[in-house]
Amino acid sequence: MYSALGNIHKRAIAQLQAVKTNRDIIWYELANHETQISGDLTSVYETLEDYPGITKQMILYEYRGGYYQYCIDNDYF
């Protein structure tokens, strides 16, 4: 049973990565986990750990390199 669910999860990730950039996926999860408020990236790291090509370094880079400033500029607090 778990194997079937795992395969569905992998296919869903592959489909998402086929139509979205890694940056788009990371920014979505940063917003979904409201990291601009908490400043805690742990849940984002855990959510994206199964995504091929997305690393903790990439997530931190996107958070510091643009996402947080975007939230400031648009008053997302």
C-alpha cells in the first residue's frame, strides 16, 4: 500500500516540476508555510526534500534572495 502511495507522490512531483520552475515551487511553499512571518524554514525543507534538484541551499537562497523582500514590498505580514 505504501509503495503505491509513494509512487503517486513521485508522479505528482514530476508533473509539478514539468510545468513549474523550482523557484515557483519554492516560493509557493514559502508562502504556504508563511515563512515571512515565522522565519522558520524547517517545514519548507521537509516538504520539498523529495523534489529532485531542490536543495536546502536553494530554498534559503530564494528566501533571502528575493522572497522576503517581496513580502516586505507587498506588506505580506
